[in-house]
Amino acid sequence: MTPGKRFLTSDEIRPLAERSDKMGAWLVVHCWGVIALTVAAFTIWPNPLTFLLAVMIIGSRQLGLAILMHEAAHSALFRSRRANELAGEWLCGRPILAELHAYRHYHLTHHRFTQTERDPDLVLSSKFPTSRASLKRKFTRDLNGQTGVRQLAAQVMMSLRLAGDHEAVEAANSDFAQAFKARDLWKSFPVFIGIIVVMGLLGEWWYGLAFWLLPYLTWFQFVLRVRNIAEHGATEVSENPLQNVRTTLANPIERLFVAPYWVNYHLEHHMVMHVPCWRLPAMHAALIDKGLGGQMRIARGYGAALVEAGWKTA
């Protein structure tokens, strides 16, 4: 059963679940447009600050591509299945070494068994709350590239069948597993490398390494982890849809650098998973209007979500 039907009527859900081809196209264009404009801004004003901002913004838009692939996995990005498949696979998934079909199977299992022993994401969320020191170690590994390099190496090993089944399972369950991974890297790697080459041809030779590979190995990994923690870390291990997932009320800075495309409304997404991301704020308002605000797990910003996950503990 769709959890949202316990709280909203079909007549209330139907307009929220209405998809739009124009909005889907705009989101994809917007994501790639932000990436292009960010590189252009550095080209016009090259300095250490604009370089750092470019890495952070592009890393967050790589997460944005993952979010839009997630939308396509739920057939919520466009009206037609074909448009969802093509855009989700080639414009969103492959550029970040992800694979739409593998992700869809994994992710729908997560929705079906959220925060139960059969949830494939439980191995990630069950580690929280943890200590502040543990979070700092994880974030340091993400930001210095260790997480990204290890994850990429594991993908290469599994794609080339250099890792046995046991090693593959261990890699998938490790604390650097972030779910957005292609099973057969050779299908996605040419797209990933192609973006690096195109950036180098359009700008300086090193642009692709600096503005695609570097964000992918660093800031993208960091915001993936923050997103994972905020969504299910230190939430109730139960089938209660108001408490086994968290919505984070993000401010404009957080939306720019950490939570693009309304990914912060995760409780609402779990309520009705085929509601397009851009309609989730309206669903949030509808649930609040029903008087459910006091029962919903809501964090006032990502700092507050990290505190719940253990940031202030010894």
C-alpha cells in the first residue's frame, strides 16, 4: 500500500502526482546549465575562491543528476516511459557512472522495505547515531577523495570481474557505498570520460579533470553521505512512515551546495514515491494541513539532522 493513502485521499494525491514534460526537460537543462555556467564563471574570474566554489557547485549538480535519475526511476521526470528511460539513463545516470535499471531495482526494494531488516539501505542508516569523531572521519575521507577513489576502484574491480561475489558484497555494504553505481562500468565510463574530454576541448586541457573528476571524487561523495544520513540516519527502525524517514527543511545555501531539486523532502517522497520532486513542497504543505506536523520527523536544516546523527556526541 502507498503510505500516503493513509493520510491523503486519492483526489488529493492525484494532482500532486501529475507529471510535466516541460518541467522534466527544464530540470535536466537547468542542471547541466548550472554546471556550464559555473565553469564559465571560473573562466571569467579565475582565482582560488571561484575554483573552490566551482568544485562544490558542480559536485552538488552531480548529485542533482543522481536525483533526476532517481526521478526517472520512478517514472516521475517525464510523462512517457521512453523519455524517462532515455533522459534518466544517458543525460543523468551514465555521466555520474550510474545505471538507471540497476538503481531502480535496488531503490524500489528500499521503498518496499524501508527501515526493516529487508531494506538494502539499512546497512547505511543503522550506523547512526554515531560519534562526532566517526562522522568527522567519514567526512574527511569524502572530502579528500579517499571515498571516491575507493568506490571507483571497487566499481572497476566488479565491472572487470576482478572481485569475487564475497568481495563485491563487502564493497557494496561498506561505509563508502552510496547506491548510485553502475554494475557494468564499461557502459558508463565512455560517457564519464567523454565529459572530461569535452570540458578539456572547450576550455583549458585540465578543465575536465578539475571540474568533473575532482568534484566527483570529493564534494559529490560528501553530499551523497550527508543526504543519506539526513534521510534515514538515526530514524525509527519501524514501518511508521512518519518516523522511519526524515524531511530536512533546507535553506537556499543548503539547496545550492547540498540538497538540489527538493531532495530534502524525503518523508514526502516516501509517502507517494511517484510524486515529482518539484511537487514535494506542496505535498509537505498538504500533510501539515492535515495536522501531521507534530508526528513527522522533520529537521530544521542539515546541521540539525547531523546533530541527530551524532555530530554533538562525544
